[in-house]
Amino acid sequence: MPNFKYTAKDRDGKSISGVMDAANSVALVDTLRQKELTIISIEEAKEKFKATASIGGDKASMDDLVIFSRQLATMVDAGIPLVGALDALQDQMEKAGFKNIVRKVRDSVEGGLSLSEALSKQPNVFSSFFINMVRAGESSGNLDEILDRVAIYMEKTIALIRKVKSSLIYPAVVIFMAIAITTFLIIFVVPTFKNIFSTIGVSLPLPTLILIAISDIMRKWILFVIIAIIVLVFLVSRLIKTDRGALAWDKLLLKIPVIGQLLRKVAVARFARTLSTLQKSGVSILTALEIVGKTSGNKVIEQAVTQTKLSIKEGESIAQPLTASKVFPPMVTRMISVGEQTGKLEEMLSKVADFYESEVDAAVSGLTSLIEPLIIAFLGIVVGGIVVSMFLPIVKLIQVVAK
């Protein structure tokens, strides 16, 4: 079921905001009215699983949520009442923002709400994945086990994100340095040589003339180029925040050689890991697919999952629409099909996630080993070309003098 953000007032006139699952907005209105609330606004919540969650002016990282889940699971397993466990967690939280959130959750639970309902009142911190997992744990009576499973899932997600980031940081830094050095040489060093050559009076070779022309253009237009780049980045960033723009951007990223394959493997690994965790915890397949789509981090995957959800409502299996989307590798859809037929879907998805996470490891190593020689070659050709172009007239002058 979709999530809806709502704002309402209770009988005392106090404003209340939160997120609630409902079949549609009409069903949500009925539910809120039964609680004697006056509805102010309702809108469908569109949230993504983020590495950080906003808490006023602070941030709660996924590491904070892992610690929260792990420690709460331990205390619940030890038989400590939920309010007491949240009290203890609140006291030991170091970040003031997160401490405040835990206090609000604790107050809501003490006021009679379930833990999942209390968490849903903090939608900027706890994702729909987190809330639905807790709800499943409450329904099954295995809250401690589910919380521990949430922590394991988030730890694996963090590790996956860090692997990809670490593989891209080194080449990004080197490429930036290469561009900066090249720009410095062209704007500041080449003009110095140009002045020297003008006093010598020797005819300049073609490579030197081209380099001087590039230097003149860059010096004249560099400010406009910088402004144009800033405007372009701003426009692209605004565009990819729209649904159509984000879909087009993600399609483009997946088509980039090497990097596209890496991003596809990351998306498939997250899809399989999230769906496996939700299924293992007893979340219904339709709710699980909705959460998976939102947390995939890729609009192409999200579109395929949304279509799968619609197809399941019409009686199809999970594997059929995923195969038709041509987004997922054949191995993934076949293993899902086998999982459906044997009743071991979560086990198959877990194996898919393990396999693609190991594939990400291999792809990261391969990307690093591939990019490094390319960057060295780029630096050698560009910087070497500039140096050679600058020294060609000097060599020519020496030859003229020698004659």
C-alpha cells in the first residue's frame, strides 16, 4: 500500500504530522476521522532510501540507524520493555538531533502507539523499509530478530555504497588534477612562451600555433566557460530531479561502458537484498515491491519493479514482468522463477544478492585497474603534447643557429 503524509489537528487543537499506509487517500481520511482528528492536508509520500536522514539541522547516518537497530534488538531480546529500551538508547545517544528523535519515538510509544506507528511519525529519519520491517516484526512477535535483520541489511548496504564510492574517488581526483594542471599550463605558461617566441622572430610549427590559439581562446573566454559550466550543472541537477529527467539520466548512466555495468550490478544487488530481507520478514509481496522500487536508487529499476507490481495484481508471476523489462540479467530472473516454483524465493534472492555483491567487488577492482593506465596515458599525451609544442620552436631555432 502507498504511504501518505498527513497533517491534522487533535481535539485540543494540537498539530500532528505523520506517515501512514492506506489503500488510498479516502481510506486514510476514514482512519484519521475515526481517531477524531481534523485533517489539514494529505499527500502521497515519495521517499527514497538515503545514506543520511534529515533531523532538523542535523543528520542521522545509516551508521547511526544500524547502532539504533542493533542495540534495540539486544534490549528487546533481553526482555526489557520497549519504553525502557528507548529510554536507555536516548540517554546514550551522542548526537543531539538523533537523541531528540529517539525521545519523540519513546514518547509516542509511551502514549500508546506501536513502535512502527511511532517511527512513521519521523518519515525523514526512518524509511518505509525500516517502518514496514518493524511492523512485520510486531505482527510476528519477532521484533528483536527483525531489528537485527534490519541492522545486517543496512550494514551490507553501507559496505556496498562505500565500495563504489572508493572506486570512483581516486580516478575523480586524478582527472580533476589533470584538468587543473593542463588548464594552468595553457593559461599561464603558454603565454610566457608566446612572448619569448614573438621576440625571437622565428616561424612557429603548426602544433605550437594551435596550442597558442587554444591558450588565447581560453584566456579570453575562461570566465564565460566557467559560468556556462555552472549554469549547465545547475540545469542538469534540476532536470534529473523530475521523474522523466531522472529516468533519462539513469538510462544514460547504465549505458556508459564499464561504469554502467558496475551501476547495474549495484542496483541488482540492492534489489535482491532488499526484497529478500522483506520477504524473509513476512512483508507482503506487493508492499515489498513498492518499497524495493523506492529504495533501488535507479529509476530504470524502479520502473521495472512498478510494472512487476501491476502485473502481479493481474495474476502474473514475479519473474515474467522482470524478464519482459530486459533490465535484469537472465540469471536473476531465472533464479527468481525457480524460487517462486520451489517456494524458496527469499533464499534465491539472497543468493543473487551475495553473487552480485561479489561481482561489485570484482568490478570495482577491474574499474580501478582499467582507469589508472588510461589516466596515465591521458596525462602523458596532454602534458607531453604541451611540452613538445612549446619546445619545437626552440629546437627549430637551435637548428637555424647551427646552420
